[in-house]
Amino acid sequence: MRSLLYLLACLLIMASCCPALAQEEPSPADTAADKTEQPAEFTVPEGFTAETAEDPGIFKWKKDGSEIYIISGELFYDSPDALYDTLKKSAKSNPNVASVEDVTIEGGRAFLIKEKPTDEPNRLRMWRLVVITKDKHLHLDMLAPMREFTAIEPAFEAAVASFKLKP
């Protein structure tokens, strides 16, 4: 009986000291999802550095209080045209949006949403390039604090102008 208690105590100690034994190995699908290829290219503004995103299909860059994201996913609507029209109509009716502009992107339909400026210097102002292809949707989100937005606006314009879908 004493040796059985000793064996049980040893097993409990081993289990508490070696939690890695209980962890599962990542599946090949999990590993592949972490290595999602960026679906588009654009001119990243000077000073922005790439950061690792936690979710597949999201790519991000940061500089001080400013951020840029590419968010990519499968088409979640029956028709790419219907999704495009719905998103664009919604953006145009949003009272926080200053303008919605058509953008030419080879391989997809796109529009740029420019949020209205505010008087709050620390609030983030956003521009969002929405791109819809036959099988996916992408957003290029560019955000900067109001106090910095005027200075970074030309770099955001260059990012939009240089945006290209990868084949």
C-alpha cells in the first residue's frame, strides 16, 4: 500500500511538473493557417514596421499611434456584385463618412471610404479601401490619430494608389 501511494505521488508530481506532455502538437492545418500569404501588395509608408497578427488573413504594420491592416477573407455573400453594392451603399449612408470614392484595382472592384475628421486629437481617423473579387474580400485599413493625420495623409494616398492584388 505504501509503495502504491509513493507511485501515485510520483505520477502527480510528474504531471504537474511536465504540462508540456499534455499539450497537443499543432496540426499541419494550424501551421499552414499561420503562414497565410499576404493577398496584396502596396507601398508601406516610411517608418511603419510589420507586426505579427494573431489571426490568419490579417496583416498589420505600425508606426507610433498609426496602424495599417490588410484583412482578407472568403466571400461571405452569394454574389460579389451584391456584396460590393451593399457595402458601398452602407458606407455612403454612414454619417461618420466624409466620402466614398471608386478606386480602380485590377482583378476586383474597389472603393475607398474616408472617415470624417473630428476635433478630438487622440481619436483615430480611418480610411478603408474595400476590394471585392469573385471569391474573396479585402480591406486595407489605415488609421492615424487626428493630430497626425494631415502629415500622414499623403502616405495613405500613395498606399491606395499602389495597391495591387496578388495573382
